[in-house]
Amino acid sequence: QVQLVESGGGLVQAGGSLRLSCAASGSTFSASPISWYQQAPGKQRELVATISSGGRTNYVESVKGRFTISRDNAKNTAYLQMNSLKPEDTGVYYCNTLVNYRLYWGQGTQVTVSS
């Protein structure tokens, strides 16, 4: 089984930064893609960024140039560095991963950006 635990959320002012972490259990982390999703208040969960097992990254247009997804396979952890935060970035952030054709989700971490 795979367990993901997000952390690093908090309350910041617009223009500030946060670094979210996604700690994964198991021994297959290095071979699995990792994605970050945002669920804004009253909205559906939306893909924000993805990093492949080989380090290839993709971002939703609204965060390009501001967010960076990365991974540290030695620590079984993925990160989302969020800079120049905007109030629109507010929401619960979830990470997920695909392992052996199964999709796993963390419990989420709250990010609140004040104006």
C-alpha cells in the first residue's frame, strides 16, 4: 500500500511563498509520477503540476513561472514551491501518485493567501 502525507500549507500574504511537501511511503516512489492538485473553495479539484519519474514537469498555465514541482527520491518526497502567491491560489492542495495502476491521494494541506 502507498500512503501520501502533505504538509507545508499555511496562511500567507499575497506575493509570499510556501513550499508544500508530499511524503510517500513504499519503495516505488522513484518510478512513479507525482501530481499536485488544488481544490479551491466551492470548486472541483484541478491539476496544478505533474512531475514524471524522469523529472519531466508540466504546469497549469496559471502557475507557470510561479510554481515549481520537484522530487527527492532519496527522501521519498515531492515538493511544490509556490512563489508570488495570489488569493486565487487559496485552497486545499493534494498530491497523488500512480503505483501499479492504482491512484493514491494524500489528505491535503490548506493554503490560504490573503489579499
